[in-house]
Amino acid sequence: MGVMCRFNVAATPLATRPYDLRHAAVSTWLNGGVPPTKVAEWAGRSVDVLLQVHAKCLDGQDQIAQRHVQTTLGRGPKRE
């Protein structure tokens, strides 16, 4: 028997398929504000495909984006 045979897989919705864990990680990175270009690189896919699959994860990011623009223009909170 191999080493893997000794471990039991937890019954959780996140562990249904390995792809589900990957999808959750990519969604978390996007919601955390990681730029889509970096997330696409980490996930090994193009930005176009990333955004087609995960675009709904970017909903509600308006305030964050507006703060970034204001900070860049020198009108937002000062960066240290």
C-alpha cells in the first residue's frame, strides 16, 4: 500500500473535486485585490479566460478601484 492509502479525505463541499479548490483559491485572490494579470499567471491561464470564468468575483470592487485611482492621483490616503 502507498502512503496515500492511509489518509482519509474529509467530506466537505470544498473537497468535492480538486478543481473546486483551485476555483476557490483564484476567486479569493481576485476578491483580495490581486491584479487579474498576476492571478492569471499563478493559475496558468490567460487573462481573457480568467475573466470569463471568474468575472462575477469582481463584483463589488468599485470602491476599491476608486480608492486606488484617488491614491494614484494624490487625492487619497497617503501610502507609506
